Amino acid sequence: MTICIDDSILDITNSGPVLRASRCRACGHDSFPVSERCQRCMAEEIEPLAIVGRAQLWTWTSQDFCPKSPYLECDKKPFESYYVGYLNPLNTSVLIESRLLQPGQPVIGDLYELTTLNLLPENGAVVTTFAYRSIAI
Amino acid sequence: MSGVAIVGVGLSPFGRSSMSGLQQGAVAVRAALEDAGLQWTDIQCAYGGSQDAGNADALANLLGHTGIHFTNIWNGCATGGSAISAAANAIRAGEADIALAVGFDKHPRGAFAAKPSDWGIGDWYGESGLMLTTQFFGMKINRYLHDHALDPSILAQVSRKAYANGAITPHAWRQQTFTEADINQSDMLSYPLRKLMFCSPAEGGAAIILCRSSLAKDFHSTPITLRASVVRGREFGSFEVFSPSLPTARGRSATEIASVAAFEQAGVGPGDIDVAQLQDTEAGAEIIHLAENGFCEHGEQGEWLKQGHTEIGGKLPVNTDGGCIANGEPVGASGLRQVIEVCWQLRGQGGRRQVPCQPRLGYTQVYGAPGISGVNILERAR
Ligand SMILES: [Zn+2]
């Protein structure tokens, strides 16, 4: 059975994944996950913001050793290194931290697209989280 | 900041010990008392902290119940900075003439395990493989190198210096030198940071006795005046650990804010400092902190290292005892070790690692998650 890792942050629709974020009506600051108050100006006038599509890579690193629990694949062998980064979804004022999917070493400034990543814990479940996939050729 | 001096320092050497964390704290306090020629019954108030080794005020079980107010302090890796600042403020406020700042710790081996709920973050963050401090340090320095056109090879230069200084520091945990090639061949943990570029959790204790300056000469022949002792938080938008998202507009870091306030309090500038201790959780932190504390411009670090400015004998020796990289990080004690090393340097007690030409002004900066920085400026009393 495939389950969403947390439906308060991620909505998996027929047309693809959507990140549930929020935008402050007072100052325009964007938050992910949704914030009850604006973290910048503390205003309470918050509207939902759906983040989809493309984003630009701001920074990145590699994860070259297997993380401990609660990482869902902490028991998976052999461990395969993965990349993580912060990306700026186009037309937002936020950088989102995410797993990166791509063949080679990431490059700051490259474009990515929001997608999903299935994690396979030992208990046999399939847990879907979000990730960004490189669209650089 | 007029009126407060350091008259006693003591360390229970960092590394691995058969003693409990509290016992290591007591060893440090006894050493500091001996250094100042004082008894535990002379201490009028105390501030201390530990992450994994118990409540600091339980030190009274080992040192004696004298009825003083012993305040437990907890500010992550910046705990030592908060303890010394609080002790100095107690003297400034007239609450005490003689005060103690102490820290100790004993951590399990390996990277600190963090729980998302302790940080107000959903479980999805850890489950997705994002909740690792090593990733944060890798991403922060990767962007910094990119923004300021710095070559990643400077990371191995900083690490080489840390081990070289540790090797001539009798109480340092890591006593082995490594070449830049050795460092660049150690395991990659989070690009561009390799295993030998990181400090490790460790054990140890550190204690400092402060007093009203007018009394200082009664206790130590070379008192160290605390010219500034400042702890500050961050502005919204600073890049900190365990952030599922960040605003695109950056705010000033805790270190930038604390450093400006400390120089203002002391009435001196970065160019006046003769010796410094800067938080080096990993090699990239020392690079960033050189600029965030005002010692060089952002992007100048490559030239600074090429010229050897941060070596013992350079124009600003940094982390003369090998810093966190060579000493490990017992969280509660780490910020106090920095101050103790600078006191030894200002007193001329640095042994083989002594900075030449009788340094007069010293500087320490400790940084803790999620965005707390403690800065001290110290001066050898004339
Ligand atoms: Zn706002």
C-alpha cells in the first residue's frame, strides 16, 4: 500500500504533487509548511499557497552515510548516497529543502521540477514524499 | 564592560574519560579555584550547563552545599557563552563579587541524534532523510563558497591547521597531524565536507572564576579583564540548521549581531585583536566566522589562509589549541574552553603553541543552534 508521508505538507493529485505552503496577506512572505502566523511579521492574515512545478537550486549537499532512524530507509542495504538542497520555486519568496533526483553532481542555479519519491521502509510499506528532479540536460 | 576580571581557569581535558560528566565538571572547578587561590566556599554565585551529563547545580553534591544560587543554563553549543555572560552580569549588577561559570558534558559516540518534534517540525522531515546537522553545514558552506568565489581547497587548509595546533597542545584530544592530502582522502560526509573536517562529540569540563576587577590582583598576578561579554540571537532569515524552508531574503546571523555589539562594548575594533577563538564545528564554520566577526571581508579568506594570517605567528592566530576540530565538542564546556585558551595565551602560558609578541587583546566566539552566538573580548590587565 502506498501512503503519503504527511498530507498536511504534500497533496498527491492526478496532475502531480502539490506542496501545501502559505502566503502572508500583510507582507507577502511565503512559509512551508503552512504557518498559522506569518513568521516574518507575525500577522494572522494567511492564505494557502500551492507550490507546484519548477524551482531553481539555491544550494545543495550530498548525504554520504546512512542516516539513523527516523529515516524510513535507515535499514536498507546497501546504502546509496543521495543529494539534498534548497530550491526556490518560481514566483515564490521561499527556499524549500528537499531531496534531489538527478544523475550527476548538482549545480547551483539549475532548474528542477517538483516530483515524488517513494521510500521503502523495512515493514513493507511504500511511503511517498516529495523531491525535486533535475530538468537540466 | 568595566569592572569584571577572570582570575581562575580550569579544564578537565576534552576527549574520552572514565569519569562521569559531573566529575569532569568538578575537576575543572577545583583546577580553576586552585588557579585563583580560592576555596569553593568563596564562590558567591554560579552558572553552568550540560547537555547529556546532568544538571549543573548537582555539582554542589561533589563540591559542597554552600547555599549559593546555582543557575542551570542551556543554550545548545553556546551554553558556555551564556554561562560566562550571566556570571559577568551578576558581578556588574552587584549581586556577587566572585562568580563561577562552568560547563561539562559526556555525549554518546557519533553524530547527535535529533528528534523533529523537539524542533517543532513534523516527523516527515526526519523520515525523508533531511534531519542531519552535517547536511546543513555542507549546504551552508557550499552556498558561501559559491557566493564569494572561494575555492573548496581552503577547507582542508583550515583542518590541517587545527590538527597541527592540537598536536602541540598537551590537553588536546586529537594529537595527530594530518596533511591536506590526508584530509581530502577522508570519507566524504556531506559535500564539500569530509570526515576530518568535522569536530566530534566528546567529553570534558571547563570552569572560569570571575571577580570584581578591583579585587582581581588579590587572586591572580595576571588578571584578565573581560572587556565585553555578549550573547545574541539571529534576525529572521538567517540560515540555520533544521529549517524545512527559508525566506529568499537573508537576515543577519547571531554572530554578526553579537560581534558588532561586543566590539562596541569593548571600544576596540577587529584590527586590535591579537589572538582569537572562533567556532569551528567544521572547517567551513571557521571560514564563515572569520568574516562574520569582522576580521576580514567575505571572500578574503582564501588570501588570508595563503598568507598564513590565522596560523600561530600570523597576524591573527585562530584556534591556537586546535579548536573544536582537535578538541571535540562537549557541548556544555566548549565555549568556556575557548575563553580559557585565550586567557592562557594572554598570560603567556601557551607553551609550544604560545602566540609570540605578548598578545594583549583576545577574542572568543561560540555558536549554538538554532542561531545563538556568544562573543567575549579579553584583555591582559596592565
Ligand atoms: Zn507577514
